[in-house]
Amino acid sequence: MTIDANAKFGVAISTVGRWGPLKDLLGDLVTQRHPPVAVAIAHHDEAHAADLADTVGMFADVLDIRTVVSPRGISNGRNAAAALLGNEVDWLWFPNDTSRVQADFLQRACRHCVPPTTVCAGQMVDSEGPRNPLPAAGRTLTRRSVWGAIEPATLFRRDEFIAAGGFNPAFGTGADTPWQSGEGIDLLLRLADRPGFAIEWAPDIEVTALTEFAHLPVRERSRKQRSYGRGAGYVLRTWNYPIWYQVAHVAAAALMPLRNPEKFSARESFALMVGRFEGVLGRPFPGDGDHRAILR
């Protein structure tokens, strides 16, 4: 296996002000055996500039950290943070502000982030186990396998990320649209349309995360399920997935309590099914008009 010991990684973080977990993540970056070249942090609220400055100040002597205030939405934040990372980096990684990694994370990434690879998709893990089923190493990306990649566990070649236009701000948590997920899938499908695209499935690269829903109150869990379902359904619609696939995607939500009863209650599975249906339909049902996945 070829290893690029000189791979240059930039870390682009979009935060909503979870300062404690963000400090933990920055601490993980300090301990990397293959250090990142630079770290960029985008925040959405200038009122918390002092908190951000205090957080950055704790690591200023050991990490090259750049900051920017961006419009709300995780896609806006990631794009703004990535824009602060120039030609000095070859690869971009977009962890959540609650992500955690072991000290050999970027060292392991060096084994996979080599030409002609465009994207390296690793494993995201939380207390409930692996969150994304990765295809076998060497498999090409398909419209089905693309759903196995999750942004906080995926690295993108910077030049291709820019050429593809980055994340679409219409998708993702905090977007000014009902489509509160799907930004990573949309980006990967656009990247896959570019000449020379190649993906590396890398189960040995792990990113630890909060649980997807279990840490939230019951009402917020259902809200997040529905909002995320909308985004996924809308990706299927905008990318012209076959009608049978869209129907199967909606119907599969109803089976979640049978397939994964520890994670999905009947209420949450219904919320997910409704959200997916709204997404493939292309519009949400009438309601309060606040489509945010998470209220903060």
C-alpha cells in the first residue's frame, strides 16, 4: 500500500458554540502523530466572538487556527471554513464540533489519501456502534453506496472540493430550507460526475461521535428524524432516483423499529417516514414553518 507521509491536511469545523466539545476536538488535533497543517473554525454568531477567541487562544501556540463568522447552516459554515485553507493543504476534513479522534487518525488517513483518490470515507462510531455501513474496499461509488459516507468521517481532496462547488447551502442542518440533511450525499454525487473521481472506503479510519438521536429529548428526536428525513428524500428527488427507489426509501422508515428497535421508536420511525415523503414530494406539509432540525 502506498503511503503519502507528506499528505497535508486542513481541518474545517463549523460550530454552533459547543465550546467544551470543541476544545476536546482541538485537543485531539494537538496530539495527532501526523499534525494538520491548519485548522479553520466557522461560527454563526458574532455575539460569541469572545468565547471563540478564548477557545482558540488555548491552542494558539500549538495549532494554526483561523476563524470566520459565517451565515447560519452547517454547509455555509463548512464552506466558509474551507475557504480559509489555501494551497498549503491538499485534503480537507470536516468534523463536527463534537467529533473525537485517536492520535493516529491522520496518520492512518495517509495510507488512503493518495493519488488518484478523490475522497476517503471512514467509519463513524458512537455509543450505539458503527453508524454508517461502509462498502468493501475497492468498490466504486454507486447511487446506493454513496449513503455509506458520512461527512465528519470523510476526507476530500481540496482541489476537487473547490471544483465541485463545495457544499450546497440549501442542504444540511441549519439551512434556510426544509432540507436539513443530505449535503454530503449531494456533494459526493457531484464529485462523482467529475473526471477521474475515485473513492477509498477506509474502515480503519474512525471518528467518534455523539449518538445521532438518543441524547436528545423525545420531542426533539422526532423533530430531528423528520427534518433529516426531508433532506434525504429531497436528495432522491433532485438527483432523479427511480420512483421505485424513492418509494422503498419512504417505506423503509416504517420498518426501523423492527430493524433497530433500540434506536427507533414507533413515533420516531413515523416522523422519519413523513419527512422522507415530504422530501421526495418536494415540499413539507403545512405546519409551524420552522424547519430546523435542532432548536438552538
